[in-house]
Amino acid sequence: MISFQSLQALENGISLMTPAQMSESIFKELSEAGYPAEYQHLTPVNEDNLFPENIVITIKGNPDTDDNKSSIKNVIFAFTQNFYIEDSTFVMNFLQGINEEKLPFTCTVLLSAAENDFSIKDSFPSPNPTEKFIEQIYENSSACALCLYHTTGDREIISGSDGEISPLWLVSAVHSAFSEEDRDIKLFPNYIFRMYRNLEGRDERTGLFLKRGIAAAGIGVRKGDGKIIASLAKDLIKKRSDRYDRNYSFVKLFNRGFFINESTSVVLFITFTFLILLKLCFEAFTKNSINYSRIKNLTRTVFWIPVYIMLTALIFYLNITITGSLIFSSLSSITIMLILFILQMHMNFFVSFSGFAFQMLIAGAANIFIFSSIQFSLMYFFLFEYLIIYISSRQKNTAVLIICFLLLLFSGIHLIESILAPVNASLIFHEIPVTFSLSIVFSCAIFPLQLLWLRIIMRLKIIENSPRSNKIVTCSGYALAILITTGILSASIFFTKSIFFSEPEKLSVYDKAVIKAGNEQPPQLKVQKTDSVFYGIRTGHLYIEAPHKYIKYDITIEDENTNPLFDSNFLYEFTDSKKVRFILPEFPAEKLEIVYSSEEKANPKIIINAWSLNSSGELTHEFISL
């Protein structure tokens, strides 16, 4: 997708620095400052400086002074060249700090080549600068990486990407470095859960390191944080570790936060589950009049557990399928269930205050096991939920019940907000399609809240119980009420969605820039193709001359009868066995020569797609077939 700001600059005639020119300029500045900068080539041939290059600075340490027994001897600080252009002072301060520290390990500073801001289509291949750098790391276990991003908002620790989790020792070291300088840095308590479920996926560079088995984390930094990152490098002298703890949790209390590691979590889980099961299995069945009455009420009303859960899941699933709104579906499900609760109490249909209390304990205990299996760090929230449930189950005071309900409600809202708020809403349904089984998991989570709500209504005596009527009539009326209520609400949701919740047409960046994307124009490119055969090898020359600056070329060569390509002076990839696409730079030179070879009997077909910005500010597309 084309950058809107960049297109505006092109429209206004402002000269832009190409990625290749950016690499050259940064390399010159670093060399003049006395740092041992080196190029890492992204393409096999770059004689005309068409492609950008990675810039790598290696600062050797003294391993003889290293008392840390960790196998990690190379710490990588990964910047982008765009970061350097935005804040070169930050990078220079960091490099100066690293040189002054005299670290015992090797410190590698990567300035990866600028990413493509002008990709017409996401399917166009281009060499990934960070991935190219990672390929030259031979021993993954001997390296760790910190990927830095420039931000004007809150500082942030990115503790994973694309389903991979950053190790605890690295994340805690970053957090400690900023905390010691009294600088706030965010690490969401359930950020690991989002990363584990691949909902975020926004930090591609950190994800590339983690997928190769290299311990990595991302840091969103502000201007002036260069010295803090240098002090972080000093902290890693002692904090480097070979232990890869993924199942950790971050708990924030007031302005301070602390980490709970995997071992502590396991001990707490075993301890609390043992105590909870002991409570349920032994104390509840002690022979006394109170427990005898409680068990009698439980056996009379226990069937409500699966009924409530399945009914809530069904209503939620139907609503979210129709509306696609998570909040609206949740609220409508709870509202419908409230109506059904009122009907149930009004008819005095298997209602028991003490029975519902014991059902809450069973459901709360089950939730600990269910959600810990989904993500271990969720154990802490559901242990807290069980504690609130336990207190409310032993209370008849209405005020205490209301306080417990509000505690459960607001803690649940905070949990959902911390998981979903920073995530692009469209990714939620793309990565995790809402199925009926997922709806059952949702209904299990809110089931204790529903029962507590029901007990509060019973204590407030808002609904007067009517004498028990004929069971057949009661059941028929109950079923009819459910059917009518569900039907009316489903119909109203459908019409409400069609009228009020229909999404407006989204403006693309082309619309915002008043650009006619894909506007076909007569070819203005001058294209010439020549072929020659030598010793059974056909060599082709493709000459392209542009009358003005073009944004992007997409050139493919295909042959239905034989291999279309042996080799070329440009990087290329086979899209299938009969078709090859050349990987060309953004903003190619006005004169371009592509040399390629193929079999003597080959009769390749060359297709050229070219995009440029004309004087009217329109994105024009030219198509040439040879």
C-alpha cells in the first residue's frame, strides 16, 4: 500500500531520498564518526547502488572478563535506518555509551535497510532486511536481540510476536532498566496471552528473531532514551541467562510491577487447587444439618449448570454471528438471561439460594482448570474470582453480595480490556473465529457472575414468588417465553444491524489522496528486448528507459514449454515452475538493464507492469507485453 505522506511529497515535487541513498548517507555519517560500520548486501548484485543495504556495527568485547556462565555472547541491538533518520542523536548517544562501558560480550548494532513504503501490492516479493541479517547468525543460542522502535506515545515492552514469547530474563531486564531511571514503560499484564494467540502480530522483526530460536524482545522508546538502552546493555552483563521461561506473569500494583516466574506459578497453582478441591470434596459433605440441606438443594437445582451455560452460549453465538459485535453480543446475552431469571423466580421454578451458592463454587473451581489450560497466566484472575465467590457464598447480607458482584464485574471488564483493547478488532475474528465451542468457554467465564446476580435479586425480593403451578403448564410457559424472547431479540438485532451497524464504505489511501489507482495509460516507457544464442544458452537483454521517475516495476518472464530462466543480474523468484518474477528496487533508475539467460529453445513472454505519479496527482498504471 502506498504511503499517503510520500505520495503527497511526490505530488508537491519534493525530492525523496530513496532507500539506497538513505543507506549510503547513514554509512557515511557513521564512518565519519569513527564507528566500524560495514555493509551487509541484500542482493547478489548491486553495482549501481539500486538496492538499500543493511549496516552492521560490531563492537567486540573482552570475554576474559565475563563472569556470566550463560552461552549468550552476542547481544544484538536492532534499529532500522528509518529510526536513524528520525533520531540520529539517539543512536549516536547509544553507540557512545556502549563504547564507554567496555562490555565483556560482543555488541552488534544492526541498522536494517528501510522497509518498502511504496509497495503497490503486498504480494510483491522483496528481500527482508532483518531476515537476511538473521541468516548470517550461525549459533542462535549464543545471541539475543533487542528490537527498538521510535514512538511519540507511551514507552512499551513488546514481549513477543506471531505466537512466540520473549524470555522472562530479557523482559525483566528491560523493565528494570527503565524503572531504575524512573521512566514509565508499559507491559500489559495479559500481553503474553495476546501474543500467544497471535492476535497482535505487529512486531515482525522481533517475531523473526524468536522464530529462529533467538531470545528477543521489542522496545518502544522515545527521544533521549539512548543512555538508558546503553545502561541496559551493562545490566545484561549479569542478567543474561540460558533459561527460557515463557509462562510468566506481570502484576502491576500502583506504580510498581513485579514478575511471577513459571516455577512460582506452578507452586501456587498446585497449592490453591489442592485447597479448593479439599474445600469442595470434604467440608461440603461433612455430616451436619446445614450441609445436608445444602446438598439437598444442590441435587434439586444442579441441572441448571449445563442449562445456563448452553443457553448463554447459544444466545451469544447467534448474536455475534448476526451482528459481529463482541460487546453488543455479550450485553444482549446477559440481558436475555436476566429476563429468563426473572421468569424462573416469578414461577418459583427450582430456585434455591443456598443451592446457587454451591453451584458458584463448583463453577469457579472449574474455571480455574479450564482457563489455566488455555493460558496459564489466566490462573491468577480466576483464583481471584474463586476467592470472591467463596466470600459471597457464605454471606446473606445484600450489601456484601453487591460489593462482591461489582468486584467480579469490574475485574472481568479490566481483564477483557487488557487483552483486547490494544488489538485491532478485525484481527480478533480473523485469527480466532467465534465458534459455538468458544461461546461455551465465554458462558463458563460469566456463569458465576450470573448466579451471583440471581442471588442478589433473590435477596432484594424484587420478584414475588407465585405458588407452584402445574408443572406441565409451567414448563410449557417457560419454553414459550424462551422461544419468544430469543426470536424477538434476534429479529431486532438483525434489523438494528442492517440500519445502524452497517459499516460505512472505507476510504483507502488512494481516495484520501484523490488518486485514481489502477488508471490505465498508454505506455510511456521505452522498452527494447534483444536475444542472442551462444553454446546452447539464450541470453536476453531487456532495456527500459523511463521519461520520468517511476514508483514501482513488476516484471515477470514466463514460458509454457520450458524453464523460463537460468540466471539474471537481478534477484528473482519462481512464482511457479513456468513463471519468474524479478525483484526490483523501489524508485528504479530511469535507465534499467536486465540480463537473463535461458534454454536455447525458450520463447519467453515478458510482462511489465509499471506505476508512476503523473502531474495531475493520479497514480497511473502501464502494461506492456513482449
